[in-house]
Amino acid sequence: MPDKKKLSAVFTTVGLPPYTYVKPSYYGEVRSDIDQPGKHLLIEGPSRIRKTCIVYKVFEDFGWTAASHYEYVSCRDNDATTRITRFFDVAASGGQPDPPVLVIDDFHLLGMQHRSHIGSALKRMSDRAFEVATPFQVILIGIPTAGISLLMDAYDLGPRLGPYRFPRATDTEINMLIDEGETALNVLFEDRDILLAESVGNFWLAQHICNKVCSTKEIYETQDDTMILSFDLLDIRQRLMAELTQRYLPTARTFAKGKKWHRTYEVLIALTRISDSVVTYDKILNLVPERRRPGVKAIRGRIAEVIHDVSRHVDLRKQIMFEPESGFSIEDPLFRYFLSNLEIAKLYQDLGIENDNVEHSRLYSYDVGFSFAGETRRIVEVVNYELKAEDVVTFYDYDQQAFLLALDLQETLGRVYFELCRYYLAFLDEHYNEKV
């Protein structure tokens, strides 16, 4: 009788899967590039689609070991910046880094300036690659858009850089994973199409769901006789959401509240309606009622502070990343699953606000509009600056010149103050009644 395999080793949710690893279509090209000294790689793709796995599988094929052949650095490590800087300092001084291969995982967590510096350093040092016997090599792994700052300053790395953007897994690849898992455990899943749909092209999520189905059926190891596993998707989803709510509701709550109760809760609501792991801000705006778009546009530059704020000891970057130029990346596939199945009413209840109040508040584009005579403009500008610093969305004519251009001002401003502003602030002076 063959050795029995444990469920945790077959449908694994932590580490490299020994039995259900499916090589992506890019495997051969990535292997070839890693085998070429001095060739750097940039591997991008949604979280948990095995970007790091492919690198480790190549190392395994080569028989490479940590410390002897490569150094691995996760940008989540406290000493990541120090170790990366040390590697590049040695290379820049003409020395030979030991080991010669540096893997920088979670590359997107580095600041834009640091990423750009790495790109420039790679360009300078790659020009001298022919001068050393064993050119050093850097493998960068991150989510999509993480390489933008690298490629902006070092686009002419050209053939020295192998850029790869991994898409979601195909149904064929997820099917292969499930096939291998069924063989290892001697089980058969009913309703395979449902498992595929629920996995939304994510290897790790497929592992987690299959693990959950097996554990609810008390399948913990290889079965002596083939067992057919029927399951109720809604029941599996509810079980997963009960588990994930405890883990991720605090993250959703922190994001929704923002720093001062600004409109990040509307951004979160939009994210629950988009199934993608990478979401541009334009997609968010398309899901926001037209009258609320000015307010959501206004907080764009502040969202990164909500996700990572050292002063408040807030760091949500394990679940979600944001850059104003490129948008959101959902770091954790289970957090993506949680958002997609989150009941908004429960979120409101957790936040202590009423549905009706939230819906009513969406009727307004601006929190405060200013009404004043031109003679008091300097005072208005000071008040506008202070309110915006508190994340209050204001209607101030100089901020809206592009919007007001070529419009009938009397009709447009009448509609703005009558319909679009929750409140307006009038600056009454001796000139106020004299002006239109």
C-alpha cells in the first residue's frame, strides 16, 4: 500500500505544496533567465499565484541552497532595507556579493524612491557585468504596477532585464491542481465547475477551498477506498466567511473609518463590488454615484495614509496596497474573497452607523460650499485650506475652475449650492449684498 499523504501536505495553505504544484506556462523562460548570470528578473502578478514558488522550484532544479547560492529578502522583514543596501554597496564598489543572487520579495513594499534607486543601480552595474567572472543577479518579485518606478528610470536595461507579468491561473491549471489533490488523497470532488468558479483563478484560494471541503468531510489523509465528496457551496462559503470575518473585519473597519471618518468607506464598498485583485481608481469612481465622485476624488491622495500610518500604528499592507497613480492591489487572496462576500449591512452595523444615514449622505457631492464676495477671498482660502486638511470636501470656485469653465455660472452655482452641498458657509461682509 502506498504511503498515505496528509491533507495539510496535499491541499496546503502554507508554504510550497509538495504534491499539487502546477508549473505556470512561463516556467521554462524564467528558468532560462535565472540560469544566465547577470540577467535580472522582474516577476509581477496578483498575490498568491505562486510567483515566489516558481523561483524556488527553479532553485530546486539547479540544486541551489540559501546562503551558498542565493540570499532571500522579504521587504516585510525589519532589516530588509539594510540587507538590500549592503548587497548593492558591495556590487557598486566593484566587489563580488556573496552569494551572487539576491531575491527581493514583496518589492512593492519598498518606497517609490528606493525602487527607482534599485532600477538605476541595476542599470549602472549591469553595464560592468562583463568585468567580473560571476556577474551578480537580482530577482524582484511583487504585485502588478510595482515595477513602474523601476522601469521608468531603467527602461534601457533592455535584454539585461527579464520582465514577467503572471496572470491569474486558468481553469485548466486549477483543474490540474485539483486532479493532483484528488489522486494524492484518493477522493473525487463533485461539482468541479463550482470549485473552479469559487477559486477565481487563484491557486492558493483553490487550495484553501479544497482543504475546507475535505476537512468538513473529515478527510485528513489518503483514503483506502475512493471517496466522492459532495458539498454545499453556500455552507462552505459561510464557514470560510465565519473564519475570515474574525481575521479581516478589523482591517475593513480600520480602512472604512479612515483617519477622520472621510469617505474611504465608499471606496471600500466599491472594492467589494470588483472581483479583481488590481483595481484602478477610475474603476472605483465608476461605481460611486456621480454626485459623490468629487468627494471620493478629493481623498485620493490621503488613502495611502489610511493604509499605512506609523503614528497610529496602522499597517494594512499585508492585505491591501495603494498608490495614487496606479490604484489598489489586494495583497491577500483571502481578503479579496472576504471583500467579495462581505455583507455591507453588517459592516455598517459594526461601524455603528445606520444604512439610511449612509444612503442619504451619498446625495451630496460636497460637505461644505463657500458663498462670499471677492473681497473676503483671502479669509476663504485659509478656511478652505484648514477644512481640506481635516478631510472635509469643499466647493471653492478656484479649486473648480476646470469644472466651471464655459458654464453658465449663475445656473451652475445655483445647482451646486441648492443640490450638491450638504452645508454652505456664507462670509457676510459689507460687500456681500452688493454682489450677484
